[in-house]
Amino acid sequence: MTLDHPPVGRLEGPEHLLPARVYYEDTDFTGVVYHANYLRYFERGRSEFLRVMGPVEGMGEDPGAFAVVHISIDFKAPARIHDALLIRTVFAGMRGPRLIFRQRAERDGVLLCEAEVIAVPIQADGRVRRPSAAELAHWDRHKKPAATE
């Protein structure tokens, strides 16, 4: 990474780690991160995870498009202006065409927020599509083993 490129995070085993900073625009008038902004941090974490995973063989550079269909989120502690956060993302598996991600926002190892996100691959017209065999194999290589969740 050079200074003129934004960070993409890194993989540690099956987990993607993305550093994030809390800016004034992320907070409410008390300096606490507005609850909806955790969704932004998690979206960035998933997007960079896909970037770091690389392209699916046979699909070119396009990783495909995805639509989030469900999110469950638990808030544990507040993040505040200027905090350095770590967004952790793991691919937990698939149910049919549904991709399941588990994500956490932490500050100095303290859990602030966690979510389970379900997304589906979609076609250009927005319809759900079934992943190809190559995509399934690609995702399977990046899946976090169930015993270590």
C-alpha cells in the first residue's frame, strides 16, 4: 500500500481485518457514533473482504453484485469520535444462494457492535442468481471453519 491508496485491510486466516477511524461526521451531537453508521463500517468491511479475496476464476475481475437481504445487529458499547476501530469480517457459510457474514466492530479488543449479515448474489437486473460451481469453490476456500467460530 502506498500513501495515496486507501487501506483494504488484510486477511488473517479466514478473517478480514479493516482498520477504521471515527470521524465527526460519524457521530451524534454527544460525540458517540450514530447507530446506523455501524452499517457503513460493516459494508466497508465486506466490500474490502471481497476485494482481498480476489476474483473468482472464470469471472474476470468482476466479483459480481450482491444485495443484503437481512441484518441482525447487537450494540454492546459506544464508539466515540477519534476512536480507532477494527472491523472484523468472516464468511460463515451459505444456505442456498444466501451468503452469511459475521462482523464485529472493536476498539482495543473491546467488542462494540456485532452483526450477522445475509446477502445474495444478484444479476444486473437485480434478480437473485445461483452462484456458479467456481464461485461456490471460491467462497468455500474463504469460509471460516465452524469449530473456530
